[in-house]
Amino acid sequence: MNIKSTLSYLWKLPVCGLAFFIGMAIGGAALSGLGLKAPEMPAGTDVNTVAVWFFLGSMLMALGLSFLSKNLSANWLVRWIVLAELVWIVAVVSMVLESFFFMTTGAVSTILNGLYTLLSFFLPGLFLSGAIVALFRPEAPVQDWIKGLRAYFSTRRFADWSWRGLAAFLAFPLIYIAFGLLVAPFVQDYYIQGVNELKIPTWGHLISLQLLRSSMFLLACLPVALLWHGSQRGLLSALGLSLFVLTAFMAVITSYWFPWQMRLFHGLELLADAFVYAGVLAVLFRTQREGLKTKTNAAARRYVQQARSNTSI
């Protein structure tokens, strides 16, 4: 990435943040027109301050997702759908679902409030991903993604894809619980004392929740891994960064009223979760694409050699 491309981020990221806010304004007006009432804001928060943090958070999401947008081998519509799905599932649905078990705040105090929260972020995520796709385009020529996927899946049998999917499904809760236990000594007192409307779920609820979130994350991330045009290491870095900013958007970045200790240790936890999980997906689903490229190149070389042999004869 050259200097000109790097400097372009100075205006592209605010534009993406503006798209996010336009989506919030339209979405809020639409929900109000449907007769839905917004939940009460957390105690001690200010609307203007929350708006500032949302703007900063949306730019951070755009920064992470920009690297995905520039390296997905698909047309603009497919990239938009993939990024919108990633934002909606990872940053909104999975985090709101988790909040039901860890918080009693107004946004998730009832099923109706939770539904409002989900719907209120639908258009912002759609507008944000659309702006990212428009501003951060692939540098390499876009290939026929349908043909590429067919060739990709033909390299392995169903049983091979099945165990890879199962491994990815089980990896998420193991990663989440492992890093959660590491930071628990630093944050558990806040949950025990109910600071900022926090609560502790049972182990049964926690495991069930993470298994459900695992399915959601795999559904959202798998298209990224399959359409990624680049190295395994590049996928790990870009997807890891994206997952971190998406999961941290509500839990860490915009929750400015939480104690800084909670934001710090949960931020480190989410950072580790994101990159380790991205690494698992890169290992399970990128090696075969690279292997396919190697086989294709080898086949091409054999064809050329055979053609030369026939010509010499």
C-alpha cells in the first residue's frame, strides 16, 4: 500500500462513518414510524458522547473491513453482501444475544427491546458495508467467483469438508472460554457486584450461548475465507482485525461508561479471540485454495511441456 493509498484513508474512513450515521438516522425514523420505542440508555450516559464513540467505532470497523473488501475475489454486489452479513451477524446479532446473558441494561432488558436494538443497527451496517465496498475496491482483477468456488470445493470430498467444518465449530467456544478464563480474575468482581448492569450467566447458559454464536460466526466468516484472494497469512491478519473491531464495537469501543480496567482486559480478550479464531479458519479453509492454485499451475506447466514435445516431433 503506497503513500497515496494510505492518505486516502483520512477521508474515506470519515465518509464510511457518515454512512453509518445516515443509516442510524433513517433506521431510527423508520422504527419510530412503526410505533417502536427506543430502549432507555444505560445509566450515566450522554447521547452526544455516545454518538461520538459510535462515529469513532464505525470508522474503526471500516478500517478493519477495508482490507477484506480489497481482497475478496468477487464483484461489488457479492462483496457488499458478504461484508454486510459479517457486520450484522458478528457486530450486532451475536453481541446483542450475548448481552442478554451478561447484562440487564435497557437495550436487552426485554425481547422487544432486544429486537429494537437489532433492527436499529441493520441499516447502519448495510450503509457502512456499502460505503466500504464502494471506496475500497480490489486492486487485482476480479475473477469469476462462481467458477472459482466450484473448482475449490471439487478438490476435496464431502467427508473432508465435514470434519473441517466441525473443527471450526468446536474451536470457537474453546477459544472463547479459554481466554475468558484468563481475564476472569481481572473483571469478575464487576460482574459479581453488578456494576453497570452486569450479571454472571450459568455455565450451562454460557456454553449453549457460545455454541450458538459459533454457528453464527462460521456462517459469517466462511464466505470471507472462500472468496479471499491472497495468502493464508493475509487472511489471518485481515479477518482477525475485522473480527476484533466488530466484536469490540459494542463491548469495548462504544461502552465508554464501563471502567477502563474492564475495557482493557476485555479488549485484550477479544483481540486474542479474533486472531486465534481467524488463524483456525485460515488453516482449515485457505490451504486447499492455495493447493488448488499449485495444482492448476502444475497442470498448466505439464500442458505446455506436452505441447512443446508434440511440436518438436
